[in-house]
Amino acid sequence: MEKTYENKVKDIMIPIYDYPTVSGEATLKDVLRIIMNSYHFQGKPRTGRSCVFVVENFELVGIFGIPELLAAIEPQYIKGSVKSVKGYTLWATTDIAFFWDGLLTERCQEIVCDNVKDFMKPIENYVDINDTLLKAAYSMVKNKADTVAVKDKKRLVGMIHSVDIFREIIRIVFQDDSTTISSKIINSAWDGNITFKQPPA
């Protein structure tokens, strides 16, 4: 059996210069405007970059994207603090959370002028530009992340996403001509041309 060629991290990573960068002092409103402008009105990514890199002292120190935004709007009482809300005192637990109409708007208004550095995710996990994709996948699984930073001689040069590794897996699995029939069946199923019946009891 002929050995399958495997791409490495350097072959499929997204270069760092493809991402917008902001100062750590930038407000969340400024950052959201940048992310918003990277999308078409149809909702399709223009660049595929739904995040920004945060720079302090000429060094990339963090990343801010949609997951960080969702964490930012999380009510403070869920994060372990005690807060008086509409005359009631709420104690946070991991099992109980209180939500009410208008809370999303309230949280957006509270955080919109805060600095992005207060909500960014620090860049702590790296793979080398010459590493295998399996090592990158291991890093993502270990750190429960969808992305991992890429370094070349201690310099941050890019990012690799789980979807990039997924595409490589698909390429490897379906590159053999013998899988063409199976591939067509899968595509037909997605097109609605195949019906699935429940097995008899």
C-alpha cells in the first residue's frame, strides 16, 4: 500500500498577517466593529477570521473572538460573585443560574467600553511550524481548544484551527478512488436522496 502524504502544520496554518491586530487598550466595541467588518452581509466569512490578536508592547499576547465574547457577557454572579439584582441577593453556584428578559442587553451595555485585554484569551499553547497535524490535534484535545498557535523559532507565525485538521482527515480518508462510491452515497444522503428506515423491532 502506497504511503499517504501528510501535510504538516506549516502547510495548512493561517499566517499571522491574515489576522487583524488591536491594542490591549481597545474597547470591546472597537473590536466588535473589526470582527463585524470581516463578514459579508450574507453571513459568510470574508476572510474566515472571526477573531483578533491583541498586542501589547509590540508583542502578541492574546486572542479575542466569539468564544471570548460569550464569556464576557456572562453575568458576574455566575462567575462566583454575589450581586443584588432588582432587590434580590443572588449567590452563584455551578448548578443554579438566573436569567431574565433584558439581561443580554444589560450585559452588552456594561462591557462595551471595557478593554479587550480584560477578556482576551492568553496565547499559552503552541506547536512548532514543522510539527505534524496529529501533534496539533493532540494539543487541541488536551487544552480543550479549537485553535492552537504556531511558532517558528520562538516567533508567533500563525494559527491552526480544528476545521483545518478536519479537512486534512477528509482528504486522507477519501483520496483513494475505491472510496468514490461511498463518497457519492454520503453526498446523496446529504442531498436528501436517501431515506433511512428504522430497523424492525
